[in-house]
Amino acid sequence: MSDSTNRLGEEQDAPTSDEAARANQSAGDEEIEIESGSTKAAAARGADEKISALKAELAQTKAELEKFRDLALRSSADLDNYRKRMSKEREEAIKFANSSFLERLIPVLDNFEFGLQAARTTSSPVSILEGMAMVQKQFQDFLSSAGIEMIDATGQHFDPQLHEAISQEENEQVPEGIVIRQLRKGYKLRDRLIRPANVVVSKGTPIAVSTGPRET
């Protein structure tokens, strides 16, 4: 009887299969909760690190934008100053473009005035002619230095690009289409025509008109 009682007590003290399953389930749940908590903590740390990295990147981007903004403002200011300077220089260049040209022309005018004064005090026409010839030569040299070329049309074929025909004349010695004489000189500035030469153009040998009796 004592043995039966002991076995009964041992059976009562031993956990049942349901109790063991519940115990295992409880332990598993605790492990899952612990693991889940660790995962959440790791995820939170990862999120914080990403946020910190994004904030740092955003701060760097803002700094770079501010840098480029300052650069753009300075470049705009420099460009505006350059435009103003170029505009002023262009205005001055236009305003004083003829200064060097006039500086070379003034001595010619001086000599012309000296010639007039000499003409008033001298009775020698030779001296006056020599003075005027000297002024003419100086003025021609001045025009040549400025790139101005005189058009000499006499004896040349008539060129409508350079000559302006004032009239035509019959001439036995000068072929048709040849300039007989030049009434006013023409001038070119390098390859550009300033003024055409006024010329008289030959019509060639006059056509003889028969004056014999008419046939009946």
C-alpha cells in the first residue's frame, strides 16, 4: 500500500503534457518578445542613423547652395559692372573717334592760313602758287595716310561702279566708252566708294551723214 501511495504522489507531482506545452509556449513567447524588442531597438538605431545622415547631407547641400548663390550674385555684379564699363568706353570711343584724324588735319589748315597771309603781302603769283601747291601736296598725303584713294578716270573705260557720266561726246581720237575728261575727282576709302568721279564719255567717231542726191 505504501508503494501505491508513493506512485500516486509522484504522478500527482509530475507535470502533465498540457502543462509542459504551456510552459514551453510561455518560454517561447518570452524569447520572441526579447528578440522582437532587440529587433525594434536595432531598427530604431538604424532609423536614427539614417535621419542623422540625411540631416548632415541636407546641411551640406544648403551650404553648397548658399556658396553657389553668393557666387552667382558676385558674377552678376561683375557682369553688370563690365557692361557699364564697356558702354562708357564705347561712348567715349564714338565721342573722340575723330580726334586723331583732326590732329593730323590741323597742320594742313595751319599751312593754308599761312599761304593766305603770304598771298595778302606778296605780289608774286609764283610764290602764291608754290604755297598752294605745298598745301595741296600736304593735304593729299594726309588723305592717303587715312586710306583715301583718288580715282583718276581720264583715259579709262567707263565704270559705273566708280564713274558718273555727266555727258557723252563724239570724238574721233577717243574710242567709244572711254572717259574723255574728268570734271570732278572721285575718291575711295580703301575698297569703299566715297564719291564717284564725274566724267564725260566718248561716243566714238561720229557717223557720217550722206548729203548726195536722192535716187528717183
